[in-house]
Amino acid sequence: MTLRRRAAGPALHESLLLAFAGACDQAAVRRWHRELGYGLAAAVLLDLERTGRVEVLPDQVLVRDASAADDPVADALLERMVLADRAHAARAWLETLAGGMLTAVRDQLLATGRLTPARRRRLGLFPVVDHLPADERAAARLVALVRTASGTPGAGGDTAGVLAPLIGAARLGRAMGCPPAHWDHCPRPVAVVAKDLSLAVAAAGVPLAFGG
């Protein structure tokens, strides 16, 4: 499984959120919002890599093409990389971007009509808004491919084969019903990003201890 320089179809980060929304309800999105933010940030980073705009190395991410990316979310990250005072490793970018990534990707999918808001009442009383894939069949197919790719490295095609290790590294696999994904079997840069993603999520989940 290798990444193409120009990938057909939706961006990786859009596909990741659509797959999660297709497999889980809105309550799970709220429960796993932190992990989703990290996973989406990793997907954006790989989107930039597979279009040739950045090169992901084990210790740093280098900008190779500063021209505007077609995707607004990816382009915003590319601009931050261009304006940064120095190159940072993938983990540093993931930790910087994770907080606002879920909102940015969700807003983009809502604006393009690929996510649809659906109002309902939780427990029959409390009004909530779910964000559902507009094409539920396509989302279900993607979920099935991701689950297959999670158990069989290299399976599931280009998009699912990349999403599976990211979902596993972000600790979202259990919520989506995926078997454990082994990203060490993936080629670079997926393996590099997935490893840094796993470390970033693990570090974020450790409470800070004050006073020694």
C-alpha cells in the first residue's frame, strides 16, 4: 500500500470523520472528540504529504511545495508550516492542531453537504443535533473497508488502508468495531505519522501531576 501523489476522491480527513460518523452516534463523537482531533490532524498531515506539499521524516516535517492546497483545512495547516520559524516533527504538529481539528473538518463537511444535521431529543427530553453522513451507504462501505484493513495490513485500498492505522493509533478502533491495527507494517510516512499519533494521544491522556 502506497500513497499516491494526487489522490482521487475526498480528502483523508474528510473520509476519517465520515467513517467515524457512519460507525458511531453523536454521543460517541462527543466522547471521543479529543482522539478524533488527533486522528484528523494526522490525516490532514498525510493529505499534504500525498499531494507532494510536505515530506514527513522521522524527526521533522519539511515543506516541499508552498503552493495553495485545494482543501481549505489542509491549506490552513500548510500556511502555518510555511510561517513557522523552524521545522517541527509530526508529533509537535499533531499536538498543536488537535484541539480545533474536529470543528474545522465537521464545518467543512456540513458546508459541502456531505454531513447532514439531524435534530432529535435525547431520552425524549433534551434536544441535540446529530451530524450524519449524507450518503449513508458510501459511509457504511468505507467503514467495512476500514475494519477489513485494520485486521489485514495493506487491505482495503488506498484510503481505508491509510485510515485504519490512523484510527488504531488514535485509539478509535474499539469505538468503530475495528480489530487492532498494526501500523508498524505500514510504509513511511504512514508508519511515522501513526507512531507519533499514538504517542501524542497517550501523552494527552496522562493527567498532569503537580507538586512532585
